[in-house]
Amino acid sequence: MLIRERMTRNPVLCAPDVSVTDAFDLMKKSRIRRMPVVDKSGKLVGIVSDKDLLRVSPSPATTLSAFEIPYLLSKVKVNDVMIKKVITVTEDTPIEEAARIMVDNKIGGLPVVNEKNAVVGIITETDIFKTFLELIGARRKGVRITMYVKDVRGELARVGQAVADIGGNIIATVEVPGSDSTNYEVLLKVIDVSKEAVVAALQPIVERIIDVRES
């Protein structure tokens, strides 16, 4: 799964000379939390978030008058508060690589650029969460079963065959490291069979069933 399949195309963009007030109004109107900033040729020069804009807004304790605040904010431009060293990805970047970059750098979104450094989209933590829900079959009714499976070649194939033998259909599979180096934890989402049938089929061939429920 690549970024191009999950990114938001034609994202809301901002020019560096836009005032902080106008940028904040645009973000609120568009219901977004971050905007790529581009120059006149459309090339990426920065990114700004709602937090960046709020940091330069006066606090409620300010002694400035109601007339002074709008005037001063109109003088502060996006270029003054935006992040200029922007981490980006391309349309061909795997979705898991984008997730890793966001986690490692503690950021909530990445502009997607082409070979000319022009913005063609944006991928955010919300897009990643939606993808995660699909990967684990969270929006489909079925039996969700988590178990420890031996770290042996062909073991997962045995699990799949056991589900198929009872007429079940696996719609999602997730594997993560297990309790030690001899096993791994597997989550399956299975449809077309009962919880009892899944347990009866898998209990004899897996190390241990951790959790099973209809969801």
C-alpha cells in the first residue's frame, strides 16, 4: 500500500506572505490542522500548523487593546512562524514508512511532493489511523481472535487452512513479536463462522489463544 492510495489530494495550501490571522481563519474554515506553504511557482517552502499560529497569538492576559491585537497580528506572516525544514514523502512511499517517519519525528502530517518539489498531496495521522482500521478489519463484523503461534515455517499456513476447513474466511491478519523468540502474536479477523467453531479449529494447533470475541 503506497501513499498515493491514502493521501489527500489537492490539499489546502498557503503562501508565505499570508498573515497569521488569515492563515488561521483559512485553517478553521477548511477544518485542518496543518498547511503546506508554497512559493509563487508552487514549490514547497515550509509547513505551518495551528499550534505554530497559536504560539504567536496574544494570551488572554495581554495588556494590548482590542484594536492593537488585529493590527499587530496582521504584521506577522506565515513565513515568520512556519517550519522551513520540512520532512516530505513521495507518492511511491509505502504507507508504513510514512507512519514510521511521523512517529520517529513526532509529527502529525507529511506533505507529498513530486520530483519538482511541488505539493501533490498530504498524508496525516488520521489517514494512517483509517488505514489501520481497514488492515485489522475493524469495520466488518466477524470473529476477532488473538493467539500465540510457533515461529516455525508453514505454521501460519496451517492456521489459514484450519479456518478454511470450517468454512471461514480470513479478512485481516496482523503479526507482531510474541512473548519470546520462539513465537509470534497473530490477530485474525474471520467471517462466516461462529466464535466457537474458530476456537475449536485453532486451539489444537496454536500455542495459546489469548483473546477471542465477536466484533
